[in-house]
Amino acid sequence: MKKIMVDMDDVICDGGFLSLVNQFLGTNYQKGDIKTYYIQDLIPKEKYPEWMEFFNTKNVYDFCEMLPDTYEVLEKLSKKYEIYIATAYIFRDNEEYSANNLKNKFEYLYEHLPFISPDNYIFTTNKEIIDCDIKIDDKLSNLKGKAETKLLFTAYHNTEIPKEELEKQGVLRVNSWKEIEALLYK
Ligand SMILES: [Mg+2]
């Protein structure tokens, strides 16, 4: 069986981080307002300690939604491929809060994707070391390393990467799980 590496945030589920940022700031930012990969860059630097305290009392995945068709397509693909979920859990600016994030990620996956064994969860920041036939991620740099098929999942922060750049890196853009199904479930 071929192996697929699937990213979690903004590929399986999204919205949680932005929802918490809006709750904290009293704002109503939408996905289209964000230009950077790190949504927390919307928080003014001086408010950061307060934000992390707030964030640490919440489970970001309580505010996430699963992206359309994720469950159905992944379940279908799991009959034909070995599915691995690869997701980073270390907070860039606050490593000390990461253990909680790891726990929240585990619980979300365990509850929402019961057909994928926890043995197939990979918690790492460096996905380049992962050797899979197919990689699906919304962050271009996570598609580095070995793989015969590399799929960039469209997300708020990557819409402006030109097609030529993707071609140069041997990457194909996909906009939905239905598109992934069409490509991989032939
Ligand atoms: Mg992601």
C-alpha cells in the first residue's frame, strides 16, 4: 500500500485559531484578512503574554470545523492507502505551552477520525524527514523531501503562490477534498 502524509491544521480542520484571536481581541477578522501563515501575528506584541494566558485556558480544536468532505474522502482513501497524519505542535513563540497543544491534537484526531490508528499520528515540525509516496499540506515548505506526489492544499496564506513556483517544485495545488479524491481514488 502506498503511504499518504496528511497535514492537520487547515487541511483537516480550520477556524479555531482565528476564532480565539477574535474572541481575545473583540474583533471580527475573516480568513481573507490574514496574509501571514501565523494568525497570532494579528495580536499586538505587548498583548502577547495576556494572549498566551487566554489561549492556554482554551482548546483551539473546540472552535475548529472539519473541512468539507474530509471525513468521507479520508475514510475512502484509507481503504486504498496507509494514511499518516503529520502535524506540528510546538508553538513558535511559546514552546512551554506546547504539551497542551499536543494533547488537544491527539484528542481531536482520536475522536473525529476513528478509522485512522493513533499509531499513524506523527507529531513533528520537520516533515521533510518523512518518507511517504504522497504528501498533502497547506504549507509549501512542508512538502519538501521524498514523495512522488506533492499536493498543496489551498489556504488563506498560500493563495498568492504562483503556479510557476509550484511547478518548479513539482507541486500541484488542490482546492478541496473532492479534488484530492479525484486525483487519488482512481
Ligand atoms: Mg497546516
